[in-house]
Amino acid sequence: MKQARWFIHPIFVFILSTAALAISLFLYIYWYIGISAGLKSVIARYRLDANQFFEAQTWVVILSLSLLVALILAGILIIFIYNLKTLQLYRLQHTFINNFTHELKTPVTSLKLYLETFLKHELPREEQIRYITFMLQDTERLSSNINSILSLARIESRLSEEESAPVNLVMTIQQFITNNRHLFRNAEICVENPSDGPIIYPVISPLFEMLLMNILTNAIKYNASTKPRVDIGFAREEHFLMIRFRDNGIGILKEERKKIFRKFYRGRSDDRIPVSGSGIGLYLVQQIARLHHGRITADSEGEDKGSVFTLILPTDRLEGNAP
């Protein structure tokens, strides 16, 4: 199959397009000079008006060759862009495979070590509980990585277009934090609703919870303070509802603010915080936001000044929205 498609390989098409461009230019010069010389001899012999011949011929040649060159250049440009994107995708996938392999291998190795310890030694109950706790953490890490990959596949194949149901966003977020307090035990998370009233918006609950999980775990993971803090606030404008997640973490560099939502992209390394993860968490967040007809942005005042992730949702989907 691969040998049968050699003729559509980008490198072959690029060489062919370049050669066609060079040949067309050569033929243009050769053709134009030859025809012009012949016409001049005919005009001189029969004493004809030269403008009647050369003006029309010149425009036809220019138009034909311009279209031909434009098509060739368009082909070369498309091939260049295709190759550039293919190379970028290859590098991202290669990086993702390396990172994700490490993310899977590390907890598996750890679990194996703990199990071998249980097998070889008689441990007191306190030591058993400590090792079991570590094993459960590794299991959660494995489960989280696998769920991220499965969710990515479902969202990109549009298998996650489940029916949304209206929920009170404030209560949903508060309940999510309460149910997962064990994951955020060292952090302080506050939810503030200035309107003190329900904010009803249709969401796909499992995906919205995944969005919250990724934003909050990122805010806590990329945090060098002794007490990580996340303040969740709501603000309503004329056409949009803003849900802001403000943390006291290491911040986001200006050049990273758009990159962090790319698939497989991992943030800068910090001596205080080892970079880990598969690089798809915030990409999933952006895709989930889009499934809810919204988008998410990231902002920061600078290094070590915290970050603000803002989920922007249209107010026309709010229940009870008054014009």
C-alpha cells in the first residue's frame, strides 16, 4: 500500500511542483521569444500594425502563466504547511508517548515494590496501612491517567455528546469540592457567589466534573506555597457568565498562556515543582468548555503571582435569563 502511494508523498509532490515551475518559466521564455521573433518578421514583411498582434498575445501569455504559477505556488505552500503540521504532530505524539509511558511506569513500579515488600516481610499493622495508602495513591494516579486518555478519545470522536441537564452551578461546584475533599486536603478552596442566588446552566455532569478536577488539581500541583488556595468567583456580564478560578500558584509566563491548552503540551519546569502529567488535562478542559458552548482562558500577573482560569459561558443558555 505504501509503495502504491509513493506518487502522493509530500516530498515527491514538492519536487514535482518545483520542477514544473522551473519548466514553465523556461517554456514561457522560449515560447515568448520564438513567437515574438516570428511575428515581427511577418509584420515587417506585410507592413502590419504590430499593436494588433503583440498586445493581445502579451496579455494571454501573462494571464495563462500567472494562473499556472499561482497553482504551482499554492501546491508548494500546501505541501509546506502539511509537512510542518505533520512534523509538529509527530513531535507532540513522541513527547506524549514518552511522558505517558513514564506516568504509567512510575506507579506500576511503585506498586510492584510495595507488593514484593508484603510478600517478603512480616510488617506491623501501622506499616501495612502506610504502604496500602501509598498503593491506593498510585492506583488513583493510574486510574486518572487512563480515564484522561479514554475521555480524550471519547471527546475527539464526539462520543461524549450526551444530553445536558440544567444544574445550579454554584451548588454543583460546592458539592464537587465536598465530595473530593480528600484529593484537596492540603488546599483551601473557596466558592463565592456575589448574587447569592442560583445560577442554572445546562451541563453534562461527568464532563463538567472532569473540567473542575483538572483545573483544581493543576492549581494545586503548580503551587509552591505552604497553603495552596483557589478562589472560585462568579461574574455576570451582558452576554457572558464568567467563572474565575484564581490561585496563588507559580503563575504562567506570558508566552505560555495560549500554549497550555494545546494537546500534549506540558508547562515549564520549576526546581520547586517537578513537571509531571500527560499534557492533556487543560486540552480536555478547553474541549469540554466548547462542548458547553463556552471557552476558557488563562491569565497571570507574572511568575509566582498566581493564575486565573476563566470559564466563559453564554448567558442566553442560562435558565430564567431575562433579556
